[in-house]
Amino acid sequence: MYIQYGPLGGVKYANYLRYKRTQIIIIDSDVTPPRMMPFVLAHEIGHALCTPDANTAWLASYTLGNDKKAERIANQFAVELLLNDAYLREHAEFGLHELARMRGVPDEHVQLKSQ
């Protein structure tokens, strides 16, 4: 897997694609807010590990955004990776939403954390 940082034209924070047998994650470091970088990278790794054959750039372009299942899976992976149970136990003095903010997890995805 390769992780590249470079401009994507400001359309998305990042993109995952697979070309032949090579998995590539491209993060637009020009537009991705630094506080969201951990979530964005974890989300794209989720695509690479959980939906490796789904070319998200193609799906977004040619299925009129009907890639919701792959996006939901990648979001769930990112939330579980960044807010894993061991991390929550180690930082039990903080609430879930506070830990999520510290890890760059957007508020709208916190509910994906399995209890």
C-alpha cells in the first residue's frame, strides 16, 4: 500500500484506488484540516482493507454517489481504529465525544462506535 500526499483539486480530502495489485491512498494535504488527518487516513485504510476492490473514485463518478455501503464500512473501520476499546479504557477520564474530537473523528460518525 502506498500513501501519497498531494493536491486532488479540492474535491475530496482523500481517495483510495487500486491499480492492478497496487493499493494507493492519496490525501489532499492542501485541503484536509490537520485535526481530521487521522480520521481521513484511517477511513482510506478502511477502504483498502475492508473493500479493497471498490475503486471509490470510480464509484463516486459513475454511480451517482451510490457508494454508500463502502463509505459506511470505511467510516466504521476508522471509528473503531481510532476509538478502540483499549484507547477508551486508557482514557476513561474523558467522554467519548471528547476523545473523538482529540482523534479527529467527526461528530456525525461517533455513533458508529459499537458499544
